[in-house]
Amino acid sequence: MNGWSELDEFLRTDPRDVGCAQAMKMMHIYADLVAAGASVQERYPGFAAHLRSCGPCAEDFDGLLAALRDEAN
Amino acid sequence: MVPGGSRAEEPTAAAAGLDAESAEWLRLLADTGPGRDSALERLHAMLVRIARREVARRGPRLRVTGPELEDLAYQAAADALIAITGKLGQFRGESRFTTWAYKFVIFEVSAKIGRHFWRHPAVPFDAEDWDRLPDRFGFDPAREAEWRDLLGALHRAVDDKLTARQRAVFIAIVLNGVPLDTLVIEMASNRNAIYKTLFDARRKLRAALAANGYLPGDSLRSS
């Protein structure tokens, strides 16, 4: 990816984006679903759109999933 | 569009009831006496384990190491335990209890890392060095002739199209690389409000660049 496409990607907004408040409120539910094998992209595109654009929420979701996977092992 | 404006895709509550393990956690934590004390001790130990694992996962990307990172994990676990016990009545059984509880400690780790960078900023919050922008987006210095006009147009759009708050958030996060959770503390705000401010700024800037032919006109991702 060159700078041009990276800038374009950063500036693009998705109207389905649910925002941080909704994402944080429901994150534990999505995490259980994903840990059980569900696809967030297919079932919850607004949450998936948010994670693509929000570094902090994506980091938290990754951390929560990592915790669940470690617990399962 | 306002991020967070739709609740259409909220997963529905688990009306069938709690799984046995979650129900047991709730029973013990709602109890009084030694059963509750023992459950709190066990929950705290689990939160410490999750917090330590999480700071270790994030550690390589942070300028925080050793005892400071360990201290951060213990503080996050302690504050998460307070949040969990205070919000126990809000747990509706839509996930396993432990997943709900772990969410709080993950959020506390994020908040504590944000506060750490607020106390030790790498760049002053009000700095404004536009020379960082090419590197921020990976523009090749050898091809400056190709992107100089684009970044000039972006700079003008930031100055002309954004509100003062949108501009401040864009400069802090994009130019200065201030973590969003750190900016939350600096601006006495919350993650959702800062994200929405940046979301609106991104939408305006892209529209301005598209109107002037620097970027294609569509605004919805294809992925």
C-alpha cells in the first residue's frame, strides 16, 4: 500500500460504523460469538466497520479474544 | 451519519438464562460472608492474570517496561474489580460472566496506558509539524512530486473545512500520533466523543479532496 491509498483508506468513513459507545457496550457479546466461531463481518457489519477504523476498540477486542482463547487452552 | 446511531445489529439478550458457571458467579458475588470473599479473591486473581497477559501482549508496542508495566496490570485489575462489583446488576447474561468481567479489565488496561502517555507525552499536544504527514501515511520521499499537491490540499482542507475541535483532534492523533485514549484525558472527554469528532473530520476531508479530484468520489468501503 502506498501513501495515497493509505490516506484514502484512513479518510473513508463507513455509515454502518456503530461508534465506540455501542462497540464497547456490546464487545463481550461479540467476543463470545467470535470465540465460538461466528463471523462478525457477516453478522454484525457495523461492529466490523467500527473495528476497521477505531484502533483502540480493535485493540481491546483483540485483547478480549486473546484472553478467551488463552483461557480455553 | 453519526457513528453509534443504529442499534439494529445488537445481539439479542440470552433470554433462555445464564449458563451454570455464570449463574454460580452471580450467586456467589451477590452473597454475603465468606462465600463472597472467596469469589472476589478468585475473580481478582483471574483479572490480574488477564491484565498481566494483556500488558505483555501490548508491551512490545509501548514505551513501558518492567515494574511499571506490572504495576499498571495490578492497578487495572483492582479498578476492574471495583467496576464489576458495582455493575453486577447490569450483567444480563448475554455472554459468559467471565467474558463480561474480562472486558472491564481490558478497558482498564487501555485507560491506564492512555493515562501513562498523557503523563509522559512523546510530542507536545499542541505541536503541529506537517512534515510528519508523508511518513505517517507512507509516502515515498523519492516521489514527492506526485503527492506534494495532495498533501497541500489536505492541509488546506484541515484549515478551512474543520471546526476548531475537529482540527485539534486531527492534529493530535494524525500528525502528533497521540493515542486516542490519551487525548480523551487531555480533552476531558470520552472515547466515543473523540472518535466521532475524528470520524466527522475524516468525512469532511475526504469530501473536500474528492471534490477537487484528488481522491475518487465514493465514500463507502467495499470490504
